[in-house]
Amino acid sequence: MTTFKNKMNTVIFIIISTLLLCACGKSETAAPPPATPKEAAECILESIKKLDLETLNQYSDNYVQTYHNWLGVPTENEYRVFNELLQPRSKRSKRYQSAYKLDQKIMENLTWEITDVQTDNDTAVLDMVITNIDMAKVLEIYENKLLENMLESPGLGLAQLAADMAELAVGKDTLISIIEDMANDWDNGGLISIRVTASAYQDNGQWKIHLSQDLINAFSGNMYTDTDTDHLEEKAAELEYELEKKWENWLE
């Protein structure tokens, strides 16, 4: 059963990591370019909160590379974050719109404080505290919800799991509902604050921020951590045990 849950967690993580942070917006008014490392950090964090990916790409190293086919024609661009919807596609698709709705729900809780900046010529390091919805906890609750649905459904529950995975890919209403519930209960650990050190550099005279994995994890609400909440982990173990018994009884 542990192997099954690990596989389920992997599927959830892949879907979430490719679709969760994938919206595209544009600034309503053009702001002056950031003149200092601190201004650059403020700029990209504000652009993430507003889902303004044009500004994010302009003042960070989000772009990685472009892939070409055998004729040398560009086929896809790779980005560190928000990769999927930075690809050419219709913004009218249900998949895009559901992802955008989820992004808005997550990022509306994003706040930050830059506590220290050390500049050395064309480079700088910035200490900051980033606070957001605890997405690691959200995903734990969601995984337990999937197990509960499988227990309550007829047979082995695999048809229900497939339906839930489809809803995750194109709907996400369940995840959004969990986030909203946590948003109304901050006193019980709905938010998480992460201390992180970011790096900045000058590119043709313009300050930009490096999107390290630690920084991405921080503004994503600790989504890429392996840390589990004790009581949620205990509940998951109980659900796995009940599901295992259900399978054994069904197969007898």
C-alpha cells in the first residue's frame, strides 16, 4: 500500500507542479526598471503575486532555453516556473482557465519582507522571509481526500481515483476548496513563512533575480518539500490501512 500511495503522490506532484503555477498576466502600466537588487526582488515577487509573467521574465532568469526540431524550427521554450502556459496555447481552454483560477487563489496570500541586502559590484545576495499558503499541507489534505473517496466508492476505488485525477488536471475545484478552508483558519497553520537567501546579478546594466529552487519553493508555499505534518501523516496511514483491508475483502 505504501508503494501505491507513493505512486499516487508522484502523479499528484507532477500534475500540480506543471499546472499549479501556470498563469499569464501583463502589467496594466509600465513601471520604471528596478535600479537596485532590492527593487528587482520586490519587482519579481510583486509580478508573481499579480501573475504578471512578462515582468517576471524580464527581471529574472526564468527563461532556460528553446528547443528546435530537426529543421531548426523552434518548437518549445523552457522556463523554470510557469512553464506550461508560457507555451503558445489558447487562453480560452478549460485547462488554462482552471489553472489560472488556482494560481490566483494561491498567490493572493503571498507576502514577503526583505531583511538584508549585501551588494558586491555586479552581484548581490538578499535575505528575505516569504509567507504564503502552506501548499505542502494543502497537498497532504488533498491526498487524504483521495484515499477517503476511494474508501467510500464501490469496488477497489480505482475508478474514483481516475475521476479525481481527471478533475485535478482540468478542474481543480477540490484543491481550491481546501485552500479556501485553510484561508479561514490561519490560526491552525494555514500560512507558512520561509527564510530564504536569493541572489541577484547585473545583465547589461539591469539587475535581475536568480530563480533558485529554494526561492521557487518559498513563494510556492513550501510545495516542493518532503516534510509531512504529523497528524495528517497518521491519518494517511489509517486510511491506507482501511483501503488495504477493503481491497483484501473485495479480492477474496
